[in-house]
Amino acid sequence: MTGSNGCPATTSATIINDNTSFTITGITTENTSCLTPNGSISLTITPSGSYTFSWSNGSSLEDINNLASGSYSVTVTDATSCSSVATFTVGNNVVLPSLMTSTINATCGQSNGSINLSVSPAGSYTYAWSNGATSEDINNLAAGTYNVTVTGSNGCTATTSATIINDNNSFTITGITTDNTSLLDAKWQYQFNRRTKWQLHLLLVEWLIIRRYQ
């Protein structure tokens, strides 16, 4: 560059290739189902514009759903062919049913035992017992082992078992004893036993005499 006075001046400038002309952020939702994956990733691209998406699971959508837990990468490309890569992790928050049982045993070979099943956390569950019952608690049971599979509304299952035994001691026997406190009764008992002893002795002597003179 030359000024009006004829003096020249020189300068320079550098242009770089910026592949990060936009930013990628995302919100992940954990998978909570044992039956059908329901995790998701929702993207936000700043600034707004026209972009294409290439996910590691093969999707070309901006947001992806029905995801199992794991890591997912996305390549985002703008209208000028600039691209950027981001990776997101979908967590697993599956809640399995927690089971506890209490039993009442059968008695004397009868079918009168029962199993009380407790399930947590509170929710909607289905029950499949080994004896065909579909209720939470089962009654009128003979001695034996009973298995149950519990399924939650999220498709998660848990299994447990309980054993009913045959209890032949369905009642108890107790007693109260009273000690003898009368000396009079004891004295007459002693005299009676003593008299009986002498009477037997006399009868034996009499029998021996009779035998001798026969």
C-alpha cells in the first residue's frame, strides 16, 4: 500500500479454518425399563440452522429415543460442511421388585397353611405362583415349597420361594401341681402300709402250717 506522499506500508493477516462454528449440548434420560429400552438423548445445536446428524447407532435424527444404557456418539455437520462430534452416556435406572415372605404352617396334615408376600416399592405388579395362583398372598396350602415370580409395570421381575411345613403340634399341654401339705394323710398312709405288711405275713405263715399237716 502506498500513500499520497509516496511512502509504502506492508502488513499481513491469517485466515484459519474453524470447524467449531457451532456448539452441541444434550439432555439424557435414563433407561428405566427391563422390557423395552426407554432412554433418550435430546440435542440442542447453537446457533440454530440447517444441520445433519449421524449417530453411532445408525440414526440420522437430531434426537434419539428408546435407548438402552450405554454411550452414544453423534457427528453434526452444518451447511458449510463443518462438523463436530459429541458423546453422551445414557444411564440405567432399573428398579427390581424387592420381595419378603412370612408363613403360617399347615397343621396335622391339613391344607390350612398360608404365605403372605410383601413387595416394594409400591406399584402395580403381577404374580405367578408355582401352584397356579395369581394373587399376592396365597392360602389353604398343604406342606411344601411354593415359588413365585413377580413382574412390575416396567417389565422387571424378581423370584422368591417359601416353604410350608406340617406342624403336628398345633396345641400345647400345661399343668399345675399342688404339693401335699397334710401330715395327717401321710400318717394314715404309713399306718395302712404297715398293717397291710403284717397281714400278708400272717397269711403266709397260715398257709405254710396248713401245707405241713396235709
